[in-house]
Amino acid sequence: MSDVLEDRRDVDHLLRLIGMLGSPNRPGFWDSWRTNLDGYSFQKMQTYIRLCSEDEVSRMFASSFGSYVLKFFSESTAEGEARLVEEVGEYISAHRENQPAIQFLIDLRATAWRLMRDNSEVDPAVVAAEWAKADSGP
């Protein structure tokens, strides 16, 4: 299996979705959310966006990009999730509606998860071999 990402569709789709929230250099969504997890996830996501903008993207970078997008756009409480939906809705919906924001987050998270899942370093053949050799228990 090649280390270079052969199909960029999910990377490009994720970049388009992130772009819907505006430029990180202008006031807007990113001002209010860039401090999520003390800014760490924003900085890591920014790094991987740069790396994923190159012609050849490694599968590891694509997987890490997906991972940090998931971390950045995840809230652990219902209140935090509601606030995120409201903030996203403000930037992607002319009428500041929640439903487009909910669909946006579903799409963004599913795309990020696919990047993370499909480009992980886990080799299914190795997993199967390890499980075949495992003790069957007591």
C-alpha cells in the first residue's frame, strides 16, 4: 500500500467545508472557536491544512487532518454542541438557522472520520493474523 493518498476527494471536500466558515484571518467563526482545547486543535488543524494543500499528501497526514478536525469540531456536552451549532449556523446560513449547521457538522464529521479511518496505519491483514494467533481465552 502506497504512503501517498491516491484519492483526494475527502481532503478536498473537508477543505471546502472548512472554507464555508470563512477565512481564519478575518473576524468571524474562527475568532470564537480557535481557542477550542486551548488553541491546540486549531493549530494542528492549520498545520495539516497546509500539508494537505500540497500536490502529494501522505496518508498519515490525511488521517491526522481528519483526527484534528474531529477534535476541533466536537463538544462533550449538549450545551457545547448547541453553542457550536448556533455559531456554525450563523456563518453558513443567511437566516442563522440550525438545520443547515447540523447537516454541515454531520457532513464534516463523517468526512473527517473517513479520512482518519481509511488512512490509518492499521493493516487489516496484520490484524487478522494477530487475532488468528490469539489465545481463545479461559
